[in-house]
Amino acid sequence: MTSTHHLRSRLRCAVAAIAVGAIALSAAISAQAAEVSPAIAQLYTSVSIFPPSGNAMTVCYGFVCRRRHALEFGPGDRRALTQILSSGRGSAAAERAAVQKAVVWFDRRVGPVLGTDKRVARADFRAGADKANFDCWDTTRNTTSLLLLLQDWGLLKYHSVGNPHYRGNVLVLQTPHNTAVLLERATQVEWVVDLWTRGYAQSPDVMPVGQWVKQD
């Protein structure tokens, strides 16, 4: 066989391998998308990122995910989160308290990496300093991603990840706002997990959606 034939054969093999890899990737993405609701999927497709998978997620910051960081959770990270969630095995209320602690842990984990350890509560474009802050879209995506990973790792006993919620009524001067949500399995009550209203390393608001919707 000539060298030209060798080259053509290798090219055909390479093309076939790329095609197989693309099919496998597409199948994996489709399987991932099937695991989340359309409302949750929209959080990611709207800014052209993928949902969390395995031990990794995209962290959004800089307002509406204009800045992003690929975060991979190592064995130590998973041990820490497993330990935190283990404190909530006794009841649904205890699990929500453990989730609060997990979100604070996450905030501390990414803060020094991103520079968001300087972030302020209720930040938006009016606050400036986008490099160091999250808006409510960022916190909704990040918290939802963290909750999805906790769910995938089998660390949520009493809750599943619910659809994000929105509030905003200009007639009563209520600011538009979004939040991540936990759904209590036994009661089907939706609980917000809202980090945007709190400063760096402070516990997120956790309350029923009905109560959250009425707040400013």
C-alpha cells in the first residue's frame, strides 16, 4: 500500500472516530437534558451553557452569566458537602437548614477563585463592579446547579430540585427577581433558596414560595 493510501486510511479512521465521539456527546447531552424540566433547562440554554454533570458545573457571575468559570468538585469538596448534608437526614426542615449551609460553603468555595468574596447583597448593573458580583440570574443558576449536583449525588432525601420562580410587580414597586427552588417531596410545598438577597458567606433566604413572592 502506498503512503497516499496509508494517509487516506488514517484520515477515514480519524473522521469516523470524530463522528462516533460527536454522536456519543450528543447522546450524553440529550440524556442530561431529559433529567431536568424545560424551565430549568432554559436557565442554561438562555446563556449557552450546559447543566451540571458528574462533578462539574459552570459558575455564572458578572451579571447574566457574562463571566463564567468551569468548577470541578474534587473528592474533598464532595466529602465536605456530604458531611454538611448528613446533618439534615432527620427531617425536611433539617435538610433545608443543611442546604443553607451547603450554599454558604459553595459561596466560600468560589469567592476567592472568582473574586466574589467582595460581593454585596442585591447586586445588579447599578452596583457596578460586575467582576465581583452576582445578579439574581447568576445566583439562580448557580444555586440550581449546586442543588442538581446534590440531588444527583443522592444527598437530598426530602426534597427535589424545583423550577425557578420569578416575582416582580411594577404596580407595587416590587423589583423583578428570580430564585432557585426546592420541592418538598411529601407536601409538594416549594421552598426558595435565594442567595441574591444576602452578602458574601451569609445564609440564603429559605422560605415558602408563597411568602417569598409577597416580599419586596
